[in-house]
Amino acid sequence: MTRIIDKDELTSINSKTIVSFDKKGGGTWEIWNRYISIDGKPAYEIGNICGTCSFYFERLDGANQNINPVETIQLLNEGLTLLDKSVLEKVATIIPDG
């Protein structure tokens, strides 16, 4: 379910997606590396929490499951001029809560 908080903020709640954003420690840092995970397994490393370090996107070997949100891909490929409830509900199937 996606709900509109105000005109500038959207929040997804009760998502059933297998995609999540996770953080893990690195070196002496309790939280450092950031990941996009699929079904709880890191699939992409997307950088770290450092505000001055570059963002990067590296595919990892750990997660080998794919997601294929055909309807969402089709909508985005066609282009959007409006984010209405039906569009948000389709996109919410692939994004985690928050």
C-alpha cells in the first residue's frame, strides 16, 4: 500500500517486496557499507555512509534471484506525466517500506 503524506512526500507501507536496503559494518565502523538486497541477500553494493565518498553500484554474487516487475517496467518505459494511485500501487510492489 502506498499513501500520500502530503504533496511532496510518498510513503510505502506493508510492502510485500523481496527487495530491501541494508547496511553492514566495515573495518571499525558498526555501519558502513550500503546494499540493495533481494530476499535478504546482498545483490548490489551501492556505496557507504560517508558523505564525501562516491556512490557506486556493484553487482555481487550472493543474490542470484531476479525480480521482473513487467507492469512497472512497461509503465516507466512509456513515460509518466502523472503519479496517480494506480502507478504508485504498481511501483510499490518493488520498493520496500519507507
